[in-house]
Amino acid sequence: MSNQTITCTHLDQIGDFPSNFTVCPQCVEMGDGWVNLRQCLICGQVGCCDSSKNTHATKHFHATGHALLRSLQPGDSWIWCYVDEVGIQGHPAGANAQ
């Protein structure tokens, strides 16, 4: 087993997007509900989390290849990289306005 630290190789792709979203637009369009919101840090797309039945944030990753997302839940301050399968704590882009 290696002691190598897993790091994200996509942090240079982070854009600056507002984080004051309160709905999953795709779920609203479908007339459905969601659990928690996630935001793509590459394009700003907002979608529901994997605990939601429609998993729009992960579907966005599979459709676009955009590797990074952040939680939009109040008090959360983390980033997830789908490609490198690593969570990042303490990065300024992980903070949200809520």
C-alpha cells in the first residue's frame, strides 16, 4: 500500500459562479423534488446530489466530463473531483454564499 497523497489535477479549471441557488432546475422542470444541491465548478450548472433520485449533478459530469463540483448546502465547504475521486477541503471555491 502506498502512502502517496491523492490530489486533484483539475483545480486550474475552476470558474467563479454565484452560489445562491435554491432549486435543482432540472427537477423543477420535471415537477420533482431533490435532497441537496451541487454546483459544477467548471460551468456553474446546478443539479441535485446522488442522494436525490434524479442525480442531476452526476449526470452532468457524465454528459460533459466536468470534473469538479461543490456542495451548495449551508455550512458545507468542500469540492469533489469525479475524475480523481478525491474530496478537497479548505479550497476557497468550496465555500458558498448560503
